[in-house]
Amino acid sequence: KQEVTQIPAALSVPEGENLVLNCSFTDSAIYNLQWFRQDPGKGLTSLLLIQSSQREQTSGRLNASLDKSSGRSTLYIAASQPGDSATYLCAVLPGANNLFFGTGTRLTVIP
Amino acid sequence: GAGVSQSPSNKVTEKGKDVELRCDPISGHTALYWYRQSLGQGLEFLIYFQGNSAPDKSGLPSDRFSAERTGGSVSTLTIQRTQQEDSAVYLCASSLPPGGDTQYFGPGTRLTVL
């Protein structure tokens, strides 16, 4: 069964710092990998989707990479802002039906 | 445009009662998914619909849980004889085709079983 792990579980950084969130998965046979943001009391917001054939995706200050063979993905956030504070979830799609989620990294950006 | 909506946003119920949770997917999305997130745990897949059929019910935790989807649109998740361990946030997501496409999530329903 696919297992998704995210490290660290929590991270606090001062505003303006660049940071990296890590995600690892045990089965490299995936269709895609998705990074989400979860704000308290709200649903998930999709940030970036990387297809299995791709190596990275970029959106604004966010860059996500995928190394399928080693079962790893990173989410890079440049010039962090207090508004980036949230829980970031990584999820992989091993088949057509459902996502396997990590437990998330809780990010706090300190003004 | 309108996103995925869920109702109610919060539900408090007594142990042993039945509850119904509703999900309205994005119009035109054929795939619909139910997940739940218990306190301190990651998201857990419950069930997936393609149109009105549910080819994958493997995530439903017990036979007290059931779900249906009508008209290829609205879905309801029903929990019978609720237990305290059912307390969680129940999230619904939809996507265009199943597989390879972005899943869009609703705000969730927070269920508390007393």
C-alpha cells in the first residue's frame, strides 16, 4: 500500500526566508503528485500538480519538483510571507481513483 | 465560478443517531470523491464515484457508512448509528475525468459525535 510521508511536521521561519517542504512516497508507480494548502476552517486549495512524466512545476513563488524513481517531491517557497502560513499537504495518485495524502507540514511564517 | 460546496459546515450529533452529509461538485465534473480527516491524522480516502456509480468503495470504514450520487451531480454520505470515532472533517472533491486531473475540494463538514 502506498504510504506518503512529509517532513518536517511543523516549521517556523521568519518572513522573507526561502524554505523547502519534503514529501516521500513508497510506490513510484504514480500518475501524478499534487501539493495542497489547507487553511483552518477551510477546504483544501490545490497549489501545483505534477504529472508523472514531469520533473517540476512552478507557480509564482512556488516550485514543486518530482523525482519519481526515488519517491520524493519538494515544495520550494521563495520569499515567504505571513500569508503563506498554513498546512501543506502532499498527495500522490497511484491509480484512477483516489489520492494518498501525507499528514502535512504546518508552516508558520513569522512577521 | 462556483466551487465544490458541502453542507452542513458543522454538525453535532449524539452517539447512535444517523447523519447525512451533502456534496455539490463543480458542474460538469464526472468524478467525485469523499475523504475524511480525523484529528491529528492525514486525509483518508472513503469512496469514489464516476458518474452515479461507485467503482471503489474500499475506503468506507464500516457498513454503517454509505454514499450515493444522483444525476451525476449531488452526493450524500450517510453515517448510521454514529460513534464517537466518526468525529472528523469530511471532505468532498470533484474532478473532470477520474485520474490524472486536479481534484478540487470543498470546505468540508465538521462532524462531532457526542
